[in-house]
Amino acid sequence: MNFIACDGVWLHGGSGLPECNGVLHSVAGNEMRGLSGAALNWEQVSELQGEVMVLFAIVFGFLVLKKLL
């Protein structure tokens, strides 16, 4: 899969379509993987899941307290 990259800034044109004020480049999907950094290992995935669950519990608790008060 190929992606389009802009070496300038993406702008909204008058017709609502995106426009690049620089030069467009075609980037292969396998090249994009190298730009995003290394993949997460399972230990990092578990840690991230735990943090997301804590965040969910805090937000849920806040909403319950807001409803009760």
C-alpha cells in the first residue's frame, strides 16, 4: 500500500479538498513502519492496558460522583 506525503503543510482548499503547499511524495507502506519506531513488546502492551483501565476507572468514577452530587 502506498501513501502520499507532503514535504510542506497540508491545507484545505476552496473546494474543501486537501492541498499541499510543498511537493508530494509517494511513500510505500513498509517505509512508514520504520518512521513510527519499533513495535511494542507484550510487556509494554500489558502496561499500557493497565494504564488505560485505570484511566477508564477514574473517568467512570468521576461521572458517577457527578451524577450523585
